[in-house]
Amino acid sequence: MSYTKALKRLQTIRAHVAPNLVEETKEGDNSTHSDSMLRNVSNKKASIWSGFHQKPIKDRINLLKRLYPTLDGDIFLKGSLTPAQADMMVENCVGKIELPLGLGLNFLINGKEYVVPMALEEPSVIAAASSVAKFVSERGGGFKVHTTAPVMASQIVFIGVNYSSAKYLVDMNSQKIVDFCNSHCRVMVSYGGGCRGVRTKKIYELQTEDESRDVMVVELLIDVQESMGMNLCNTLAERCSEFIRNIIGEGKIGLRIATNLCVERMATSFFKIPVDKLAWKDLNGKEVAQGIIRAYEFAVHDIKRTATHNKGIMNGVDAVALALGQDWRGIEAAAHTYATLDGGYRPLTKYRIAKDTSGREFLLGELELPIACASKGGVLGTNPAYNATHLVAGQPTGRQIAGILVSVGLAQNFAAMRALAVEGIQKGHMTLHAKNIAVSAGVPPNLIDEVVAFMSSKGTFDVGTVEDYMKAHKIYSVTKKGNISESSKKTFSTCFVKIDHPDLAETIILNLIIETPEDQKPIHLSITQDPEDKKAFGKIFGDHSYDWILKILLLSNQLTEVTELPGYQKTHQASLCYRLKLITILINRVVTAILRNYKEEGIEIIESVYSVCKGSNVEYKIPSSHFFLHNLLTELIATYRYYIDENIDNKFLREALIEDIMISLFGLKESYKYLYGITGLTKENYSIFIGHSSKRINLTQVLLIDILACDQSRITSEYIKHIVALGQVIELKAVSIRDVHKAELNDNSNYNCYYNWLKIHGKDAQRMNEKNKVEFLKSVDELNAGKISVDTSKIMNQIKFNLLLLNV
Ligand code: HMG
């Protein structure tokens, strides 16, 4: 039967199938007890398989053992093929190479539930097939499959014949040839198979004048029942060639070989889903349908896209073929050749939107392949794993296996097209590929999930990102005194900071792991120059964004230069200095955001962090919804302490740095007690208030950190004390100068020190009065009197300049 005739027959069958979508595959339905269990499971709709992928592998195997009591579940874990068995299968055997085995779930094919073993190394393929299988079964009633009889063709070439007479002779003796053939495959005939027919085809002419210059092929059509059939077809071609030669009476016997392009042995899978039920992620059904059709048309018209389109299909087909011990190379060859039969290379699946009599729109998807699948013979008897995979798949017949392969191929393609049309392939694929990257980067198993969550949150899936996370995890575990096991049970949020500028010694990258209460969704904050990240940052931290942090960082050196620290060299320890400064700026930002965003509760949060950092066991009941900033602050301080302990030998400097951070934490918290009226602000306690508030501009940290870039031999504990005192003096001056400047700009933020000074002096309406400003700044100088003996005018000019630049 010619290909076009076969196609016509298929179309009549499909037209017959499509309208009522009746189920087809009654033949050889040898259901096992697990089928009955699966059937009553499917009645309880997808319950038993739902979330299967979230279970640990041990639990998955246990579930399989419960569903398939005769299954030796460990066969998949410990491997099935002994070296001896492997040595029998291939030549020069030196062992085995393994592939992961997973289960394609939710496949409803002709009303029957299938669990489909799939063997492959590529992530997201099994998830995609299972996701779409669920989608199609829930919204379209599953896949409808039709298969034709398992007829394979073997070809015998005859060279130097007169085709028309040879064809006549073969046709006339076709039954004789069929009988001869069947006499050579009695076992197959006993199974109900055997030779079904003979046909001929002229393939080309020899360049001779000879009358018998045709080269023809005689094809034997062999029903091979449950076997794949290539061996039998090759054998029969060799055994029948002489017999047929005698019938033709001329010519030389050429090649005798079966063909993989088994267009008599077709399998078609088909689904039909109402367009109004196609909604997925943020797109409605219509948009998804249009996206699928556009993706399909791209594959129809661009051969480069056709290649990947069909590769996606074979992702699924090959994975099942490998798991069920089928000849995936033969299946591949047949599929890609079949894709060229109409001329040109076309997508193997077809999609269209059709209306039913009521005008309701449906998306119809179809995959049809010439596919030779076996439930018996070949390697199925050699590798014990195949018994297990066939058991899990419900001991399918050869035709049912073909139906499963085309349904998985169709599901694979639909999943890829749906993802490409709706959110891009990387979102789903890379999130699942992330595991591979983590494993290949050597991440310990108990950290894989959180590393994957981190990569997905960042949207970057590479070893560099894994290393960033592991660096952060190292700091986290060190600061948590190594109780990793404790950490592995938690979920984590992350804070990724990337500050980049040519004036910085190098790009500063910070990765922080932040513990997340189980009732909270992890938050993954990125502080980078990416506009989206800036927006997210602004939501939490208000107006002081990425650019502000960068400006502060770059200006910090100028302050140090005018302070003339002994032997200060800007480039010495530059990257460590910038990294420490960045962390202190972030600590300052987070503290301010907590105090401003959470009001009185914010003070509680800072007290909780303060006590944690001070190592006291006072427990604070912090609402879990405030977890992110609370734990981010704790982690920032712990990371700060980590870098100080790791890099600073000078004990006094280490202590001064930590002490000053604690002073700013305490100071800022206390200053807000005045602002929220918890502590009444009076003339008597104003100096304490402004002392605390001055920690808003943490210059002591900047100077202490830049001591690292000095000649360490000249850094004594006394000198460090001097710098701390100097820092506190200039902080007080700076905050007073800043707030006077802000008040002139009508800043009526209640934490403005000058504005509060005016209020307690009953002059809050006279902020522009120069006399008041002078009196206020003088009162600040009086507070600083006697604290240090150095002239700070040059420093203060630099600070005034920076404050103007920063417009703070
Ligand atoms: P989703 O719909 O977001 O998943 O898809 P969901 O979370 O809603 O879960 C729905 C069901 O999907 C689950 O049911 C599971 O059955 C399954 P539940 O168990 O919840 O009742 N599922 C999973 N199964 C196992 N492991 C998982 C998993 N997640 C969901 N981790 C999904 C998420 C990744 C499936 C989706 O984004 C997707 O289909 N992406 C396409 C991925 C793809 O096509 N990968 C193939 C490799 S890429 C390629 O090489 C081929 C390509 O180039 C071909 C082409 O170009 O055409 C793309």
C-alpha cells in the first residue's frame, strides 16, 4: 500500500476517531492488578501522584512498591545489569553507563491511566511531560490514540531486471511468496503474525542500453506482532530472496534489509482541549491557543525551528523508548524520515483550532509516527530492569507502547510550545536544570534545594551563582557556629548585592542567606543597578537606592583623605575596605528602614537583633511577617563580624568596629523612641537624643575601616580610641549641619535634629531664622567640646561638600 494510500486510510480512521473520540486500543489490553489500583486512583483524580516530585526518592520507591507489590523497587536504585550480562550484549564491553530513570505521570490514554518510565539525562523533560499530561487529562479528557497493525517491511533489491515484467511476475506469484515467507517464520505465524503481502517498486535505472537495466525492490510486509521485527524481517529477506529471484528469472540479488520507515506501523496520538480551558500562568485560553498556533507556524515555515521543534518531541519519545528497551535509533530514523515524506522537513506534530457545531473553539494537537515498538524479544529479555519498567507501565502491548511513545512525544512538544509561547523555556527548564548545575558544582545534597531556590530567585543558572551561594552559606554556617544540620531543615531567603563602578577596586558582591520562617515565602532581594532591582529596593528602603549607596561608598575615601590617617594609602586593602563600608551602609539602611517601616514594632526588632548580636538569650516575639529585615540585619552584622575576624589582626580595631556597630544599632533605636514619643524629648535629654541620632551618619565606621589602609605599625589602641572619638564628634557636627540644611528645604521629617531642637525651644516656626541656626550649631559644638584636640574644620568642609553632593 503506497504511503499516500496509508495516509488516506489514516485520515479516514482519524475522521472516524476524532468526532466521537471513542477509545480505540482494545487489542491486547492485558491490564494488571496495579492497573486496577491505578484505575481506582484515577477515580480519586490524580491524588496519589500529585506532588510525587516533591517526595524524597526513598518515598517514591516505597509508593511504587506499594502500587506494584511484585516490583523489586530496588532494581532501579542498585542497577540491574551485571557486567556479565552487559558483556553479552555488546562487544569490547568494559562496563555500563547509567541514565537517570524518572516517571512521566498523569497520562490518560484512551481512558486508561499510564505511569510512563522515562530514561534521560536532561532536566525538565519529565516535568514537562507530566505537567501537560495532567493538563490534557483534566481539561481535554486525555490523549486519544490509534495504532495500525504491527506490519514491518523488508526490502530485497534486484539489479538488472525489466521492471514491468518482474513486477507482473511478483504480483502474480504474491501469494506463493507470502506462503513461502510464512513457511520460514512459523513461530510468528503461530502468534498470529507473518507475511501479509508483497509489493514492488522500481528505484532507478542502470546506465546501460540493456533492456533489463532496472533496479527494483521487492518489499515483504511482515506482521511482527509483539516484536520490534527488524531481525525477523532481515532473516526473511535473506531467506526469500533466492525464491523471488527464481520467480523474476533474471537480475542479481542486491541488498536484503528491513526498513525502519515502517509507514504501515503507525501510531497517532491526539488531544482536543476547549480553548477556554487552555489558560496557563498569566495568559488566558485564547492567548495560549494563539501562542501555540504561532509557535507551530514558525516550525512549519523555518527548518531551523523545525529541527528543534522535532527534537523536543523526541526528548519524550526517546526517553520512554530507552526506559522500555525500545530501539530509539530506529524510532528516530523513522520519525525524521517521515517528517520529509511530503517534501521538505516538516514538524511532526500538527496543531489547529477547530469549532464544534455549537461554535465552541478547541485546540487540536496531534502526533503521528511510523513507530516499531515491542513488548517481547530483542533486549527486553537481557536487562532485568525492562521487566520492571514494563511492569510499572502496566505491561503494555507493542501497540500500546507505540501509543504511549507518541502521546509522550505530543505532550513534550505541547509543553515546550506552551512554555515558549507563555513564559519562555528557560523559566521552567532552567529551574529544573539548576539541580544539575548545583550537583556538578559539588553542592552537598542537603543544600541542593536552597541553592536551586537561590539560582531561580536570581534567574542566573551557572556555577558562579552556585559559588556565590556557597560562599554565603559558608559565612552563614560559620556565623551560626557550624550547626549546618540545623540550617538544612530551614528555607532561606537571600540578599544579593552587586556594586560595580570603575573607581572601586573591584566589583563588590555580597550574598547573604537569610533564615525564613516556615509560614513565610522566601524573599530574594537583589541590590544591583538593574532597574527592576532598584524598584524592589526602593519599596523596602525608600529613596536611598543603589545610586545613593554607590555615591556614599565613593565619597567615603575623600573623608579619610582629609583626616590624614597615618600612612593611609587609598589602594591598600581597597576591596576589603569597600566591602566592609558597604556592609555598614547596608546595616544603616536596614536599621532605618525597620525603624521607619515598622514604627514602635521596629524598635522591638532592633532590640531583638541587638540582643542576638550581644549573645543574650532574651527572646523577642517578632511577627514572622517582619522576618526579612530582622534576619537580614542579623545576617549583615554576622557577615560584618565574619569579614572582620577573617581579615583584621588588630584586636583593638576589630573590637572598635564591632562596638561602634552596636552603638549605632542602640543609638538609632533609642533616637526613634524620642520620635515615637516613647521617650519624651526635653531640653535636658536633647543632647542624648542628638547623640543617638548622629549615628544616622556613621562616619566612625568609615574612619575605622580605612585604618586598614594605613601603616599598621602606627595603629595603637590609643589611636583607635582617638579615631572613635573623632568619628563621634564629626558625626554630631555632620548630622546637625545636614538637618539645618534639610530644615531649610522644608524637610519636616520628625527625626530632623534641628527641627526637634527648635520644637523643644518653642521656636519650631522660626526654622529659617539664621540666629536659631547659629545657636543650634553652637550648642552642638558645646556638646563636642573637649572630646578631641584636633582641628576638624578641613574634615567638616569635606563633609559639608559630601552632604551637598549627596543631597542627604
Ligand atoms: P508547571 O505547570 O508550572 O508545573 O510547569 P506545576 O507546578 O503547575 O505542576 C503541574 C504538574 O507538573 C505537577 O503536578 C507535576 O505532575 C508536574 P502535581 O504533582 O503538582 O500534581 N511537575 C513536575 N514533575 C516533576 N518534577 C517537577 C515538576 N514540576 C511540575 N519539578 C514545568 C513547570 C517545568 C513543567 C513547565 O514550565 C514546562 O513545561 N516547561 C517546559 C520545559 C520543557 O519543555 N523542557 C524540555 C527541555 S527544553 C528542550 O530542550 C526542548 C525545546 O528546545 C523544544 C522546543 O524548542 O520545542 C524547548
